[in-house]
Amino acid sequence: MAHELKLPLPATPRPPARAARAGVAWQRLPLLALGLIALVLGLSGGLARLGLGAPVPAAAGAHGPLMLLGFFGVLIALERAVALGALWGYAVPLLAGAGSAALLLGGPAPALFAASAVGMLVLTTWLWARQPEPHAALLVAGAASQLLGSLGWALGFVFGATLPAWLGFLVLTIAAERLELSRLRPRGPAAQAAFWWLASACALGCAAALFEAPWALPLLGASLLGLAVWLLRHDIARHTVRTAGLTRYVAICLLSGYAWLALAGALIARHGLPAGTWVYDAALHALLLGFVFAMVFGHAPLIGPALLRIRLPFHPSQYLPLVLLHASLALRLAGDAAAEQALRQAGAWGSVAAIALFIALLIWRATRRPS
């Protein structure tokens, strides 16, 4: 059933009947466009960092913040503003979009992103007050992690120290939504306790990394590996993968993403995140491309209708960008392991192509007439 497929973002209540009849929510498109612009610029910057050139040179030095705070900051904040249903909530994604612009134009980007993170925490806490469930509390922890990293950046902490907190924001957000779904298949006390120990270790590792505690990254990596194993063992995707259509597609996205999360966790636990090394490149892209973008690919058919009130009927072509994403990431990591820049570059182009194809298919499915 459609309501059993949860997003890696806070669940959006079903709109009232009169809202559903109002057609596409065009007024939200400009905010979504801010996130998509940050995505395009972030991807361009990533290519430039590999020596492949970029239409906007400044994007090369802003690749990480554009992706983590510009794209995901806007997307997740917009979804939460829709869930809350209050006009002031839309200021949060707007601030994140302004932060992306400031990155490229020389404005106070850290301050704008920190202000957006404050708003994200307020939005999430408000939603938790409406629905005081354990998964909602974990969403608050994820938002707090985003705020911690953003405040650290605004206060002058180096990017390498703030990065784990932003990673924790995404991981805890996704883990919280998968925890909510697990209510459909109750787990024993030991499994529930293991989940909370792992989530707590992840949050602690992210916070301690800001202050460069020597045990922070090993703890963070171990918790990511543990969460991946837990999700592979307990997520309902293990059962829904045996179905068909959209449900099966989402399950494959989830399970494949958990495998990349496990690899990223193992690398971080063993090696940390030494900037400028193959481990840094491999661990970050396994986590962000292999895990997080697999979640995006799987749940966009649900997020789109919730945000914009549009139809996104499932089509088997959705598997094409997913396969390309994983194949190109494997190629990039092979280049990391072999110190072959050409393989890294080919893998990066493949990942950009996968995301571009995914967006093109979304637009095609949203605009095609019902058969």
C-alpha cells in the first residue's frame, strides 16, 4: 500500500480534499528550484575538483556545502515546511537557498546556513511536539547535528571538523524514517536497544568530531557500519523486495544503499577522513552517492506528489539511473583504490549522468498524460 512506503524525510500528512483538487502546488516550485540549482552547481563543482572544468569556477571550492546544505538543506526543509503547514516554515528553505547564492557571490554563507539550520531545528521540534514518537525525536537529533555543524562553520571551525555533523544530519534523518516504518513490523527489545545505541553513537561521534576528539571518527564509522547492518537485517525492504512495481523498486534502492553505507562506515572506522586521500574520496562518495542518493532515487516518486501535488507513476525505466549510479560509483572507488585519476573522472561523469537521467525521467513521468 502506498502509505507503507516512508520517505527518508518527515512524512507529509495527506492533504485535505479541497487542496488535492487545487492542482499542482506551483508556489513551491521556486523553492524547489533553489535546491536543484544548488545540486547542479554542486555537481559541476565536483567535476571541477577532479580537473574536469566547471561553468561556474567558484563552485569548485563550494562543492560540499552546495550539496549538503544547499541541495539537501532546501529539499528537507521544504518537505518539513509542507508537513507543518505554516507559512513561516518556508523561510527555512529560502535561507538555505540564499546561503548557496552567498557561497558563489561572496556573501555571508555560513551565517545564512546557520540561520536555516536554526529554523530546521525549530520546524522539526514543532513536528515532534505534534507527533511525540521516538522516530520524531531522532529527527530532532538529526536537525541538531546539522545546526552543530553549521554553527561551527559560522564560528570559524575548519570544514573537515564540521563535515561529520552534516553527514550525521542526513544519516540520522534517514534512520529515523526507517525506524518509523519498523512499527509495521515490531522488533524485540534487543533489536530496538541496538538501534538506539547505534544512533546515539552516531550523534556522539558527529559532535565529538567538531572538536577533533581522536575517538570521534572511529566511533562514527563503527556506528554507521552498525546501522547499515541493522537496517539490512530489520528494514521492511527485505520483505517488500519480493513484491513488484514501485514497492520493489524502492526496496532495491534501500537495500543497495545500505550496502554502500556499510562500506563507508568501515572505511571511516578504519582510516578516518584524512583530507586529500583516496579514503576520504571513497568514504564520502560511498555515503553520499551510494547511500543518500539511493534513498533519494527510491523516494522521489513519493516526495514529489507530497510537495507539488503531482502524479509520478512508476515506470521500469527508473532502474536505469539507479544502475548507472551504482556502476559509476564502483568505477570511481576502483580509481581511488588504484590511484587512477581517469577512473575517478569517468566515475564522476557517470554519477552526474545518473542524476541527470533520474531528473529527466521524473519530469517525463510528471508531464506524461495518464494512460
